[in-house]
Amino acid sequence: MIRTRFAPSPTGYMHIGNLRTALYEFLIAKSQGGKFILRIEDTDRERYVEGATDVIYKTLEMAHMPHDEGPDIGGPYGPYVQSERKNDYIDYAKQLIDKGEAYYCFCTKERLDSLKVETSHEAVAKYDRHCLSLSKEEIEENLRNGVPYVIRQKIKEGTTTFHDVVYGDITVENEEMEDQILIKTDGFPTYNFANVIDDHKMNITHVVRGAEYLSSTPKYNLLYEAFGWEIPTYVHLPAVMKDKHNKLSKRNGDASFQDLIAKGYLPEAIVNYIALLGWSPSVNQEIFTMDELIKEFDVKGLSKSPSIFDIDKLTWMNGEYIKKMDAESFYTWAESELKSAIKRDDIDLKKVAGYVQSRIGTSKDIADMVDFIDKLPEYSTDLYVHKKMKTTKEMCLEHLKKILPVLENITQWDNDTIYNSMLTVIQEMGIKNGQMFWPVRTALSGEPTSPCGASELAELLGKEDTIARINKGIELLSE
Ligand code: GLU
């Protein structure tokens, strides 16, 4: 059975690239009836962020990617948490020492620093295997005296070749690799060690992760070999880019999943968009439900060239998802935006929701679109001039003056009545519809565009405000 795992470090936010990794892991598993496991990689205690695990949980929940198993904590499964398994890793590292595949290293920081060589970017050092030649007695004495130590992997000579589903066959000379640290002085494993132990113990069949781990993979394979374990299938994913040269990175201020949600994007749209960020379906389709993704997903469609995160494309897709929401769900989602943009209590917010739903890319577009409702903005009478409808300021003034008493006489203030009354005047005057609707719409909104037409606006604003705004239009056009 296919088993994949999402292994985020708890950083406090969900990077878009990480979420995409999780999605592909989820899809690889689910498209073949497999299991998707969640593992929190928190062995880097210096980077530990309180509450960060909840962010991971919440994101997977919102993205509809539930993980399948884990320690039973009641309700949904808990994830596997590496820090809770600390002693396991030490035991495994000791097994490697016994097999001659790893060794204790007591080198001090000063000694390691002295090995560093300045390069153009940074000071780098390849460990010189000083402690590999310590005698058994020296090691035992150091351990007895409590000298701090790390455990290092002993990289053997030769070459290592492995296959990656996305990048193909890769071969590296082992001498290019350092005897990496498996267990740190604080007793915690490094990621490099823990991921191998856990992937094996959790029977992970497909390891899906960012291509930044590609260069370390040969070292992991040497560990699998040292233990005599089966090597999983590797699927490394190219980075998600902000532009041609820079990776998308939260640290550089690029949006995380949480940021996008806060900016008014829907989880479903984000998931759909990132599914296509580096994967091409075999069908010519862009909008996919999760079930459709599960049905359609195939690793053959994964690309090894990095993809650029295009916020405009995401916004378009978000708009498509917004349009498809039923009225009730849309209102619930947009309610807080509507309420903070419209403070008047005589406005039917559900109606406003209905007008804006098909016109927005994110919920943050709402405020701009409806802020004229509370207060008519100051506007230029140039707005009355509409080329296509052939309206002039003089004409608009005349038409507003004509419609004002008609509106004042309406007793049943609803869209149909208002619309029909306007239509009667239009027909009497023998003008085009737009030559009446445009000036009225302009007078009511003070904006070049509005989420609904003249009669709908009038109904929304109520009779009193409608009359006042038309009077204001007449006043401005008479100046
Ligand atoms: N903890 C690693 C990360 O967050 C996971 C890498 C992996 O999936 O193996 O980048």
C-alpha cells in the first residue's frame, strides 16, 4: 500500500511550497487508495515555535487534507511528533556505531571553526574525520567524563546512484559528502537522521519533498543501506518561485497560506491553484474539486522546472470559486467584510452580497465596491459623460430632473416598480435605456462602476437617500 507523509517543521505558518508538497503527498496516496501520514519535525529546538503545530493542523483541515493515522489522542489522530521519540533515534545511531557505520565525535566548536575555509558566500568546513581515529579507550574515557559529543555518519567510499521520479537518475561521488551529524550534542537527532528512521518505521513508500533535499538524499540512501532497509521512492519537487530568480519565501515577506486566507482567498481555490503549480493534468481543465484532483493526479504530470506563483491567476481562480458558492455560504463568508464596509443599518446586506458575489476576486474587494453606500463620495460630473451611451452632462441633468418627481411619487419602493417607472419615462421620452439608467446610477453611486444597476441601487439605498442623491446630482450638474 502506498504510504506518504507530510513532515513539516513547526514554524508557525504554512509556506505555500510546503502546502503544495502536502497536497501532492495527499494526492499520490489518495489516488491509489493509500495513506497520508502527518509527522511534526520539531527536533530543531532552537526554531521551535509555540502553537505552530496547531497552524499545521488547522491548515490541513481547511485544505481538506486530513491525515490518516497517528497516536490516538481522541478525536482526529494526533500527528507523530519527533521530539517525543528522541530515545529511539539514539538507539538507532548506536546500532550504526556497532556496525562501524557511525562514530562518536567529541570535536569542540573551536576546532570545527578552525576547519572552515572562506568561500565567496560563507565559511564552509568539511569535517576532517578527526574522531574517526580515536581508540576505543579514548572514546570510553570521554564518554565516562561526560565530554559532549555528536554522532556522525561514516560515509563510505565509492559512488551512490539513485532514482528520483521527477529528476531521473542521479549519481554522486561519496567523497563529496561530509560525515554528517546524526545525533546532536543535545541528544536530539538531526533532520538528516530522523527523517530516515521515521520514514522506515512508518513504512513510507513515497518520500515527497522539496528539491533542496535532493543533494542530501545519497547520504540518506547510505543510511538505509547501512541498516539494510528498503529505499523509498523519491519524488523531489522544484521550488515555487516568486519570480524567475527568487524563491517564494515567507521570510522575504511572501504570503503564506494563512496570509492568503486573511487576504480573502478561499482554501479550495488556493488548493486548486497550487495543484497546478508544477503539475499538468492530462485533461484540459483548470478548475478541479479535491475529488477530481484525486482521480486525475498522476506523478507523470509533475514538472522539474520551477513554477512561478502568479497571484493574478490565483485571484482569477478565487473569483471562479466565489461565483460558484451558494448564496448562503457566500454571505456567511463575506459577512464580516460587508459589515465593516457598511455601517448603515437600513441596508439589506444579503442583497449587497448577491450583487458583489460575481464581481470580486477576493473578499477584500468588497469594501471598495460598496463604500459609496454609507456615504456618497465626492465625484466629478465628468462621470456622467458616457461615450457609448452618448450621454452629455446637459442631457444627464435633464434626465435626472425628469425622473426625480416620478421617483418621488412611487409608494411601493422596490426594484420592479422603480425599474418599470423608469422604463415608462424612457419610452415616453423616446431615449435609449442607458441614457436614463446611466445618470441615475452615477448620481446614486458617485462611482464609475457599481455592483448593480440604477433601479437596484435605488431599492438598496431607500427612497429618501435616492431622492437626496439625485438632488445632489442635479445640483452638481447645474453648477
Ligand atoms: N521538515 C522538513 C521541512 O520542513 C521536511 C522535509 C521532508 O519532507 O523530508 O522541510
